[in-house]
Amino acid sequence: MAVKGTPREILSGISGSASPGEVLAMMGPSGSGKTTLLSMLGGRATAADGCISYNDEPFGKSLKRR
């Protein structure tokens, strides 16, 4: 269990791509953070603490457009 305020890596070694016209599914048990992850990636929610990065680059509008 992580101590509050201690940085921790949530996802590691994840890769993937989606081409136009493809349908993707995210599956997991209730309460596992699926909606939160999608909200964060879509820019609809912000991190209260910490930071979101992609390949050590801060996640922002320019990365979201890619």
C-alpha cells in the first residue's frame, strides 16, 4: 500500500494504437478507474495532485491532438 503523498507509477510498459474506424473496449471490475482514466486522457478531468506524462513529456493539448 502506498503512503499518501508518495509518488507511484500507475501504468508501465503500456503501448497501443487505434486507427480510424476501429472499436476499442476497456474492461475491468467496477471501481477500477476505467472512467477516470478515459476522462484524464480526454482532458475532461485534471489531476488533483501529481502529473500525467507520456514518454516523459507532460501530457497537454499538443499530445492530446496526436
